[in-house]
Amino acid sequence: MHTRTTSWLRHRLGRAVVLSYALALLVPGPGLWLRRPHPLPPAHLMLHTAPLLLSLVLFSAGLQVPVRALGALARRPQVLLAGLVLHLAIPLAVVPFVALLLRCTPDTDGGSGLLTAMILVVAMPVAAGATVWTDRGGGDQPTMVGLVLASTLLSPLTTPVLLAAFSPLVSGGYAATLADAGGLARGGFALTAVVLPCAAGLLGALLLPARQRGHLVSSVAPAAMAGSLVLTYVNASGALGSVLTRPRPLLYAAALGVAALVCLLSYLLGRVAARALRLEAGTASSLTLACGMNNSSASAVLITASLPDKPHLLLPVLAYGLLQKTAANRIVTRLRPAHAAAGA
């Protein structure tokens, strides 16, 4: 039953995401309510819905890691190291270029708001969904699994470093915002909402007997997919809640343009690097995906935590989330290995 539910959701995930955006646009009220922290009596604890849903998604991703893939990766760690270096280095080339272009716009802060949102996206680890695209395109699954896990587990170290490196590029109070976000990424947010859930899932994948793990996955996977859709709705409600009441077409166009530029450049540089390294098609596809697919859900939650008064900055994050999936589909189609294409 759970397997059929998961399969049904997976095949309709694209339409479900579009429906989540439509609901956020037309009925944002419940999503805005879920964005707020809620007290849990009698312990006086605060329930934060978005980080909780993100934790569920990452726990499910860690639980479904193919353990054999990690063993194969251990025999050739050079590709993993190259992927990690590129995932961290490419934003250092892309973001300053985008900042230079934004300074030429009439925006009073030189586009610092949009740039801050994009910085918080590219500083995130590789999206767990990249493994799905790798599998669909017949790519190098061990490399992609390793990149997702390694970048996620290292994020409390790498994310603050990237945010600090980019802070001189923004003006006004946004540099302080990046510093605050770096503190969250270094501390409780990254540990409790990102690293620990992923590590707990990975531990379950490594230690549980196959039968028990299968039962757990069949229960957790559909819940995580539903949680991912609710998280999309909650994040989109913050960004789209005022679209109909206070339309800002120039902001929407700028958010889409900046997200498209950052996404395109990230994938392009990843593709160039894969060619320079002379990787075979499957590994080149995985490396390219890792350079362009960042965990936009994590960045949206971080923006909500660090910039609760600026929900419009979620617009470029939402746009990036959609664009990176569209580009991923094209990449896995073009770089699909010959044997995978023949079997399709």
C-alpha cells in the first residue's frame, strides 16, 4: 500500500508542486499560519513547522541511500573530491559576476536583497532530489549519493564560510543578515534541521536489517513526499501571499531573471569542468547536476528564520527551485550514457 502510494506521488510530483504554488497564490492563509512558530504546552516549547518538515525530508533521503553505492565510491574518491570542490568554488565565480550586473540596475541597494537570496541558495548543500535525476538519466549514482551526503554533513562548516566570503558584496543591513544566517547555519539550524536528520537516516540505512529498513522506508517515504509538498506550500505562501493584493511585476521579473542567470551559469560551469576533467558521460552528468542543484528548501527555511520581515526574498529561491529541476531534466537527457538511452 505504502509503496503504491509513494509511486503514485512520485509520478505526479511535478503537477503536485504546481498545485502547491497555485494554492499558495490563491489560499495563502494556512501557509502563512504554518510559517509562524507555535507554542507546545505544557513544556513551553515552540514548534517550527518548516524546519520540522525539512528534517523529515532529509531523514527520508538518508534512509533511502543505497549502501552499496557508498562502498563503490570509496574505491575512487577523486571524483567525489572534485565534485565537492566544484560545488563550493563555482558560487565564488558566479555570485560576484551577478553582483556586478546588479550594480548596474536602478535598484537603490544595488540588488542586494535579490543577491542575498541567491547567496543563501548557492551556499546550501547539494539537493537530495539530485539523486532522483541521476537515476532517471542513468548517471553515476554512487558519486551523486556521496556528493549529497558529504555536502550535507559538511554544511555547518562550508555554509558559514561561503556566507562570510560573500558578505562584502551586499550593502545595507544585508551583510548583517548573512552574518546572522551564517550563525544559524553554524549552530542549531544546520545541526538539528539538516545534519542530524540526514545522519540518522543514513545510520538506519547502514544498521537496520533489510526487512526492517524496507518497512520503515515504506512508511517514511510517502510521509516525506507529502511533507515536501507542504513545505513547498508554506514557503510559497510567504513569497506569493501578497502577489494578488500588492502586485510588484518588476520585482517578480527581477527575481526570475536573477534566479535564471545563477542557475544557468552554475550548470554551465559544472559542464565545462566535467569536460575539462574528461569524465565519462554518467559521471559528467552527476557532476554537472551537483554544481547546479542546491537544496532550495533549506535556503527557504533559513531565509524565513533570518529574514522573517522580508518574505518577498523567497521569490528568487522559489524560481531557482523550479528552474534547477527544469534544467536537470535537459541535462540528464543530453548527457545520458549510451547504455541507459538504449534501455529507455
